[in-house]
Amino acid sequence: MMALDGRKMFRKDGLGYFMKVIKEHIKSGNFKQFYLLYGGESYLIKLYRDKLKDAILGESEQMNFSRFEGKDIDLNELNDIAQTLPFFSDKRLILIEQSGYFKAKSDLADILLKAPPSTIFIFTEQEVDKRSKAFKFINDQGTISEMKGLDDKNLKLFVVSLLKPSNKMITENVCDYLLDKTGTDMDNIINEVEKLISFTLDRDTITKEDVETIVTTQITGKIFQMMDAIGQKQQGKALALYYDLLSVREKPSHILYLIMRHFNILLQVKELFSHGFAPKLISDNVGIPPFTVSKYISQTKNFSIEQLHKSLKLAADTDEQIKTGQINDKIGVELMIIGFSR
């Protein structure tokens, strides 16, 4: 199979509408007063946060820039800074990260409403409540983007873009194998690709053996492999994966939670797919990355709707027995996996 071509990196619409809007704002210099970047893909949040910051501030960074972080931000102090006109510039920037103000009641929206047009705000959050006053205000007056991560195609091309400066190539099959192990988190992908580049030294092609040797499988990847083994009734493999997770100090209770979550996702995906939902709608409804939808659909073929319901009940029963002290947590999860894969 031919190596992936890095020249196709990110079509103009590949990163979505918001990224195109940001590029237009940066190019024209016409910025919105309020930006909210939120979601689970921290790499994209940091990337576009920094692009905006650099473009808005230019050379006046220190003089007209303030940053707040965490849930204990003093709103009076924030308001005072917001009301201060910029020095030797036409813009002041305030960056507010992980404040929690988009999930709780606060006076933030009132502060934003009163801020002079010269003060620009960028917010970054992991989670938001779209019903919150602050969210609705920025939705009306600014630009909001949920950073869910890249789709399957662009994740692969992202890997290629990381390898290209070192003149290394990877085939699509090996790239699929790499992403199965790393998951979709882009920061983690960067770390693992850097390890591969160092490991392969003067060789120009990344092999499956390289990935197997050097890349750390994330817990979600192991859970996915375990569910494959369970669906195919490979009891020994499923238990081996469980023991692997225990060996790296994962708690049985956390493993159980992830198994239950996975069964729940499979049930939702199977039901939506059977009703003709397209992958994008499945991703939006279930809350899983677009990259993973096809993998979940493939995995659902190993289970009937009835089996998924029974598996969820068995997992819930096991959870209750562990919490009430009827069974040891390690043994309880082990017996549950045996029951699933029998």
C-alpha cells in the first residue's frame, strides 16, 4: 500500500467552519469581541487560542494582555481590567481558562456586556452548559466553537504532517494501527509520533512493528480491544487485557466503569445505525469522536440488541455487588469478563 500523502493535509473545510472563520478574522484583522473555545480536544483549543492571541496583540503582548485561570477568579478584578483602555494599542486581550463560569450562575455576562469594544475576551473551557447566561451572550455577540477533534481522514493526515519534517512515511494500515493505540487525543498523538521518530533513527518508513514496540496503548484502546475479544468469545485474550490494565495500576472500579460506558455506547450506536442514522449524526447524538464511529459500528456486529442489554445489566449488578461488599472488586470484574466472553 502506498504511503499517505502529506500534501493533502487538511482540505479547506477539513477543520470545520469555525477554523475558517478564525483564519478570516486573523487575515482581515476584524475580530469579534468574544471567543469561546470548548470541548475535549485540548490541542485544537490551544492551537487556535494562540493563533488568536498572537494576531490580536501583535507586539503589545505584555502591556495589554491579562490571563486568568481556575474557578476562583475575582470578577471585580476582572471587571477592573476589562474597563481599562489599552496602552499604545487599540486592543486589550483577556484570556480566561477553565473558569467554570459557563456551568454555574455568575455575573460574567454583565461584565462582558459593559466591557468597552477595545477589550477582547478569549475563553477556553472543557465543558459548558449551553443554557447558561454567559454561553448565550457569547453565542449572540461573539464566536463559539466546540473542539471535538478531527475526523478519521484528517487525523491520519495530521500524523503525516508530524512525520514529514523528519522525512518519514507511514502506510494507511500502519497509521490505522497507530491511532487504535493512541486514541484520538492530538497531544497524545504528537507525543507518540515523536517517540517513533526517535526510535526509527535513519529509517524512512514507520512499520507496524515499530508501533507495537514503542507506542503506549491508552486505556480506552485496551477497553476497545477487550470488547473485540469479548464479542468474538476470545476469553483468554479479554482476561489478558484486563490483567494488563491491572499491572499498570488501573483500578478495577474504573475498568468496570469504562466497560459499562462502552456497552452503553455500543447499544446507542447499534440502535441509531439500525434506524439509518448517518455517521455524523451518530457522532453528534452519542457524543463520540467522528473518527471512532465506524469502529463502533463494526464492533456492534458482534452483539445483538438483547445481548447488549443483558451485558449492561450484568455490569450494573457487578457494580452493585462490589459497592455493597458482596464481592471483591478485582474478582468481580474478572468474573464479569468471563461471563461476557463465555
